[in-house]
Amino acid sequence: MPLVSSTPLLQTARANGYCIGAFNVHTLEMLQAVVEAAEETESPLIIQSTVGTVKHLGADYIAAAATVAANTNKVPIALHLDHCTEFETIVQCIRAGYTSVMIDASHHPFEENVRQTKQVVELAKAIGINVEAELGKVGGVEDEIVVAENEALMADPNECAEFVERTGVPTLAPAIGTAHGIYKGEPKIDFDRIDRIAKLVDVPLVLHGGSGIPEAQVRRAVSLGMAKMNVATELRIVFSDTIKDVFAKHPDENDPRKYMVPAKQALKAAAIEKMRLCGCIGKARDFR
């Protein structure tokens, strides 16, 4: 099947109490690994790229690879642009074939966030593309976006309701205590805040900073309305550490296949574990 919008995937996930894994990829092998994991487990899949990866590989190359994956596999696959602050890049990715985009204007005042998000929603809805936006500030580092711990802000539930109503955004990423990167200690997720937001808005919610969150916390967040979990840093570490292991044992290795294949296999196993945690294994059948 062709690439699909993530809107119906996430709406179905929220309605049925599970979450869909959204995986940031930076190479063809990483993309292939998460696709193979989804196909093997019959899980719906969201492939993500950051703005930095778009600049590195090119939106057309990424979209072409994702399109091949979608057309040659049976599971529904969406292609998402993560944490984008530039309208021009969003337009570029939509033209290339992306089926979901995130406008991140959370560093602006509320009214400006509303204005920028509404602009993207009006563009994307006309052609059936999902839009994600953020309220509050998720801490940590995501490509070139750095939010210090003391600058991270929790999303206000009432503002979330107003924001969704005024923008029409179909997917919301509220800051609820998670952070990008690997946690130094156990994350301090505000579950009461998730619950309050979920009761005020009917759109799927997105859990950013999904690397390293304990299983019990993920399951609780999903039960409260989180329908998408972003995973990036953990996958990069698994992929890179496997390559390092190959070179530690074979320092003169010069055949990329000899280190990319085991790295791909390790990432695939990690992705399957995240899909199990999300509760989306077997859920691709919901869309056939």
C-alpha cells in the first residue's frame, strides 16, 4: 500500500488503548530495520526524520525509500517530519511525499504558536496530511533544538484545549515531564497532567522522549491517551554501539556490509521491543 497519513492510525490507536511507535531514522539501514520489525510483528509504523536528517540525506531520497517500503510491505506506514520550526522545510517535505509533519513553535508565545500551527494545518488538511504541534517545552536535545532543564515547561491542560480548538491540529504533543535523549534518572512524568489534558481534548496525544522510559510508565501514559511514542536516541545508541563492537573485534574491516548488517539486526530487535511496549503488535490488522 502507499504511504498513509498518520491521522487515522493514531485516532484508531487512541480509541483502542494502544500506542504506535514512531522511530527516527538516519540511514537506509535504519529505515529498513524498523520496517522489517513492523512487517514481522504486523505493527503499524511511523517512520520519522529530523530536519537535520532531511538536510543530510534530502527529503526526496527519504520519501522515495519510505515509499518503496510502504509499497512492498503489508503494514500501514506513515512518514513524519519531526520537530520542524521552518514553514519552508515543511512545504518541501510535503512536496517530497511526507504524510505527516510537526510544526514546533513551542518556543514562541502561545498566540504565535497558534498562528504558525494554524497556517500548517490549513495547508496540510487540504491534502490529507497529519499535523503535530507541541505545547509547553520538552527538555533535552533534538537535532539543533536545545531546551535546558530549567527552561522546560509543562503544558497547561486548559491551554491545550484552547489550542486544539483554535488551530484544528489533529495531533498534540504536550510537555508532561519527558525529555529528549537518555534520562540521567527515572523520568518525572506528570500522569495527572496527561489525564487532565486527555479529558479536555479528543485528539491523539504524542509522548516525546520515548528512549529509556520504564515499561510501567509507558503503559500508564498510553492508558491515559498517549497514542504515539517517539523513539530516537535509544535507536542511535544501539545502532552505533553495534558498529563499534564490530570494529573493536575487526579494526581493519572495510566492508560496510560487515558492520551495517549486524547494526541493522540489533536496531530491528530494539524496535520490536518498543512495539511490544506500545501494545501495537498485531494492530496492523485494524487497517486491512
